[in-house]
Amino acid sequence: MTAFDNLDDYLALPRVTALALSPDGTRVVVARSTLDEKGIAYTGALWELDPDGRGPARRLTHGAKGEANPVFTAAGDLLFTAARGADDDPASLWRLPAGGGEAERIAYRPGGISAVHTATRADRIVVTAPVLGHADSDDEGLRAARKDAKVSAVLHTGYPVRYWDADLGPERPHLLSVGADGTLDDLTPGIRGSLRNAAVDIAADGTFAVTTWSVPGPLGSRRTTLVRVDLGTGLRTSLVDDERGDAVSPRISPDGTRVAFLRETVTTPEDPPRITLRVYEFPTGKTSDATLGWDRWPTSLAWLPDGSGLLLIADDHGRAPIFACTVGDELPVRLTTDDAAYSDVKVAPDGRYAFALRASYETPPHPVRIALTGDDRGTVVPLRAPSELPELPGRLTEVHATAVDGTPVRGWLALPAGAAAATPAPLLLWVHGGPLSSWNTWSWRWNPWLLVARGYAVLLPDPALSTGYGRDFVQRGWGRWGKEPFTDLMAITDAAEALPEIDGERTAAMGGSFGGYMANWIAGHTDRFRAIVTHASLWALDQFAPTTDAAWYWQREMTPEMAVENSPHLYVDSIVTPMLVIHGDKDYRVPIGEALRLWYELLSESGLPADDDGTTVHRFLYFPSENHWVLSPQHTAIWYRTVEAFLSEHVLGRPIDLPELLG
């Protein structure tokens, strides 16, 4: 038995979520979340690891409500955010001294503190925190007045008004400098939403920060620029303002003379984005493209301590390895060679090692050390984490196919331990979201092993529009969602069904977000599957585009012709497969109206409509309090148990009980 055989055991597995490295490279700290006693939320704690990988992990914090956002000061103190008071107290800033002792609260705001930023060689702490009203002095009074009057109304004067699962306004994020006595000085007074979802980096000497800065454009659009903020005066200077591309993920060089960042070109209905590494030089104001000839899209970056280059992460054929990019060289060089995806890369000050979280579809995120120099360059050594990695209920392999146009297509296939020619497993095609994404790393939320433990083989393919295969691979499906992405999925499903371990007569398909869109499209274009699960899915593209939280993006990318040619709702009368529709009401990326319309049209217009008395083989699982992903543990459990029951009934022909808590 494994933890995946029992859903409660799976939900209780600890999860490593972040990694921090002290400026001197001697201390590694990870944030680790565990399920609380009631089983309805995850609580974080901070653990210190041996950077040599020999000693056991040591727990540092024990707050009842948990801790998050670990970051070190130049002096080696560990900062974090935590709520340690009344039930409605927001997260404050706490410090755990390097020399030991109890943690102390060093900064508090009524609206809480959302992020912490420090300098590596200076005593400088900056936080990101929400501010209510137009002046910082109004914040506390306005919060109390709105709370007492039970007012939640927001008067908008611009766009956007929502983001994923949050209603925006009237509070807006600001940068605040933390004084020695805990005072908070607003470095960005009077701004109106420019720091929403901002990425901030502090210069090593603590004199300035570089942050992304959101700028409004036509038709409610937003574009992202880079701004330098003097941390002594608050003076702001525009660095990169490019109408043809967004500037994201700024990282200041160790000597403070350059800023590396990622540039993502503005898309059009004909052209997908291109993401490249660029470097801005302070003395000259010039910007150079460091990865011009590289057909991969970097997603994160970290400077080497001598400033000679950077470490990049980029999707690559179902993996997300670390690449070394030397400034001036033509192309980055792959550093890690395993089948893993990396994140949270931190480079030690002597340049010998980097520390990171490593994950794959065989292991959840866990801390590792990567050699950057010498004969063992690229060698990865796992550190001793607070808990062991879980045993899997099966094995992972790759599937390859050739698309209709001759393009190679690949994906992961998770097989039950007992799958063999004599005992073939039913197949579940699981389509990823995005659509610019890849099945290349562990997901606690979309985890194939839970269904593998129930006997299914789970196919995780990367069709057209997937990242990690070059820009041409994305271009194949750009504006053609129902064409190459669909035919790629069918081709690799054919290849999987041809394997002796697979029972091609018992198959199902599922997906969430764009994967839900594809599930809907599949339902209207083939009857090869016995059941289809569609989560947070796009149904009517002309309806979706103006109602999503980023309507300007979809209006820019999706022409009326594309919406008509690729909208699943126009093929509802061809749907003859039982469907399970799942949606959360707090999903603002794919609004609930998509599911409501899909549900009504399934029952009234599909090729498998409701009977005259209203009974139907279709099902609609609705979460009034959940968002795009359905994240709370108790609802995650209901999600998986309902999916399992639906698949068991229609794929295996074995009805099983639904979760009792559904009523």
C-alpha cells in the first residue's frame, strides 16, 4: 500500500513549498506545509537543512497558524511572515535571530504583509503590503470603518477588476521600508495598482530596488515595465518600457551594475509570444539580448556570484532543467541532465554550488544541491528533508507518436504496478492547462498517481501549444486550438492504446482550464471515450473572452473568426459521451457562466440529452466557495472521489458510492 491508495493519506503528505539560502551560503531553510488537525487547511513551518546533505533537518518554527515567505537578512537572521494572534489577525513580519532565541515580531500592518525582500550585504528590509485609500495615513481608519459598517463595495475607474480568484480594490500593494524600530515608510505613495503581482529584487548594497511596474494601455490592457526605486528617497526611474514586450523577473547583478530580466513579446492572433533573457546596463542604459538564438523560453533566472553569467530554468521536452548562461556566449548550456524540473534556485556566494527544489512526475519537490564547478559539475545531491519521498503505486514511462503533419509528439504515461499484456489497464487521457504549458513537474492538485492507484494508466501528453519544444511547436496550434492540439492528442492516444499494457476499449479523457476546453472539444468531435471529465473549462469562446479576468489579453489574441472556428459549444449536438462538469464559483479566470451554459446545453441540446423527467447521465459538481483549482483539502477529496465514481461507472462498468458529504 502507498499513500496514493488512500486519499486521506495522500492529502496528509507533507509538502515542501519554498527554499531560502543565507547570504554566506551556510544555511538552507525550506518551508514545509502539513495538513492541520481538522483536515481543512495546510499549515506551514520552517525547517533548516544541512547544506552538505548529511545531517537531519531541524524544525525552526512552531506557530499554530504557520509561517511562510522565508528570507535571510545580511546578518543571517531569518525573516518570515506569520499570523500569531487573534483569528482575524493578518500576517506580520517576524525575525528569528541568527544567534538563536525566540522569534520576535518586527513589523505589523492592519492589512497584513504579503512579501519580504532583503539585501545580501546591507541591513535593508523592504516588504510588499496592501494599502487602503489614497494615502497611507488613511489605511487603518478606513479598514476599521469598512469593517464596522460591513461595506464591501468597490468603485472601479479602470481595468482589471478581478484576478484569478480575488476581487481587486480598493486596497493596492505598496513597497514599504522597515525601520530598525519596526516603523514602515511607504516608498511608493499614491500609486494605483502598478505593483499588483510585482516581482521585486533588492540590490546587494541595499540602496535601490528594481521592480516590475504595471502600466495601463488601450482597451483595458496592461503591460509590464521595469522601474528602479531608490530605497532612501523613494525616487522612481523607468528602466525598461517596451510597448512590444513585457519585462518580468528582474534580477540585479551582484555588483549592482546590471539587471537581467525576461522579455515576453506582445502576442497577436498570428504570433505566439517569444521569451528571451535580456540584460540592462545601468552605466549606459543599453539592453542586450542574451539568448537571441535559443529556441527555449526561460522561466526564471539567478546570477552567478561573480556576475559572469546566470542560471536559467526552461521547459525542455517534458523536463525543466537548469541551464548555465555565460554572458557573451551564443547559447545556454544544459547543466542538469536528469528527468526533473527545478525551481527556487539559489546560488552560494562562492559559486561552487546552487541549491534548489527538484521535482518530476516520480517525486514531489524536494531540496537538492547542484555542483557548479569542477569534475562533478552538474551533479545533483539530495539534501536530508524533513520527510521521506512517497512511494509510488506504479511506474513512469514515455510515449512517442507522430502527428498528422509529421511532427513528433511525446508525453508521460503513468502505469499501475500490475499493468501488463495479460492484465491491461484502462486508459485516462489527461490534458494539461495553459495552453502554454507542459506536463513536466509534480502537481499536488493534478496528481495522476491517485488514479493510477485505482487501476488506470494515465497519459500526460504535450500536444501543439505545449512549451519546451521550440516556438514552431507552439505556432502549430496558435489560434488553431481545435486543430493540431486535438489531432496531436488523438495521435498519442492511438500510440498509448497500441501498447500491450493498455486496454484500448476502456478509455476516458479529462482536463482542466485549457485542458477542460480540450475535453469539451474532444466530446464534440469523437465518441471514442467512455467518459469525459471537464474542469474549469472554456465552452463558448465568444462569451468567455469578454468575461474572463484578463479580457484585454483574449481580445488581443482571439479574433471573432478564431472564436467561431474553435468554440466547443457549436458542436454540442455531436456530444454522445457522458460528461462530468466541475467548476468553482470563485473562478474568475474561467467564469462560472461557462459551466452554467455548458450544463444547460448538455441537457437540452447534446446528442445525449436529459430525459423528459430531467434525469441524465451527465453530472455537474459545483463548488460555491472554490476557485480555478479547487484547493481546500476537503473539497479536493470530494473532487477526486466524485471523479473516481464517475469513471468507475462509465469506464469500468462498476458503480461505486459518491462521497457521503455531498448529501
